[in-house]
Amino acid sequence: MVVRVMSRSSRARWSSAFGRTREASTLGRALGSGGFGESGSPRVSGVVGGRAARPPAVARGTLATVAVAVLVAATLIATGTSSGATDAGRGGGPGAAARPVLPAVTAPDPAAADGARGEADVSYHGHVSLWNGHVGVWLATANHGPSPVSGATVRLRFSLAFDPGATLPPSCLRTGPSAVQCGTGPMRAAGNGVQLALDLATLGTPTEVGLDIDTVWNGGMTDHNPANNTHHVLAPATGDPYTF
């Protein structure tokens, strides 16, 4: 059992509120019995059958509700507690639920990610020639970056279709009517890679051929200089080498 000691100001508020409660109770009885007399005291209604007449049931219930409401209000005023307020609701009591603390989210550092993956600089250089319905491509690969490359895939896309029976190097694969992909194999840091030579027969006898060269895969490395492995070459049917 917990005994709560009220301060002097709380006792004063309680006494004032309790006095108002008693006045409201007296007023309720006076209204239920017929009002007040000339002297100011409650007037008792007439007697029926030897007993004082009682107010209707609805009036009694209403007066009881009013009395209870006044009593509750006086109690709240005396104790200094607002209606519906609890320690947990205010967030300062022992029963208050702890709010979860979320960890700070930081954006990934691109420089750190690049360092974890390693940095390469894959490059392709060579030339293209077209003569008598044949396309010749000579391509040299290299890695000028500080990290070795486990392997890269170079893609060659021609502006015209070539003979389906054309012979390709062992590291190359036809991926469409006019497209070929070739693997370079491992390349050490700041070193040269393999050299590829293709001789493809075209359908018909074209007067020129266009070739687009780029990298499909570089072993998951970071390459800040894609310009030296992305090329576009236009070769007329003169048999001359057009470099890239």
C-alpha cells in the first residue's frame, strides 16, 4: 500500500474542490426535492402516502452523473494530474517504451570500392582492311593499369553480315550475323596481352565496312580510361589498313 502525502497547496486545492463538490451535491438534492425555501434551505416536496415524494428515476440518474463528474474533476485538480496523462504517455516514466535507435547510414565511398576491385586500363589497338569480299582484323590487347586482369572480352560489331562458315580463332565466338566476341586471357599489370587475327568472308562484295570495338567484360576491374578500348573504324574496299 502506497500512502501519498499531499503538499499544502495540493491540500488547499483539494479542500476547495471538495467544498464545491459538497455544494453541487446539496444543489442536486435541492433540485430533486423541489428547490429552496425562503430562508435559503432546501424545500421538501409534498408527502404522498406518509412518505416524501421522490424525484423521477431519470432525474436521479442525471444528478448522480453530475455529482460523480464534479468529484472526479476535483480529484484531478487536487492531485495535479491531467485527464488521460500517464507516465508512459509522457515518455518520462519507468513504463515508457524505449524508442529504437537506428544506426547511421552512410553512402559507400566510390574510391574505397574502386580500391577493393583493383584498377585496370585495358586497351585495344590494330587495323582493319577490306578487299575482294574479305574483312581482315588485326588486334593487339594490353593492360596499362596497376592491377592485373584475370581476363577481358572484346566485342567486334561489323556493319555488314559475313559468311556463316567463316573460320574464327579458338578464343572467339560468333554472337550474331555480324558480331564476334573474343577473350583476351589474363593480362598482367602494365603489360601486353594476346594478339588476335581474323579473316572473315563477307556476303557479296561491299565497298566499305564499319567496325565498332568495345569491352564487354574486364574481369570486374575499374577502368577510368575506356577511350583506349572503344573504337569505331570505317574501312573502304581498298585493301589498305585503317588503324585504330
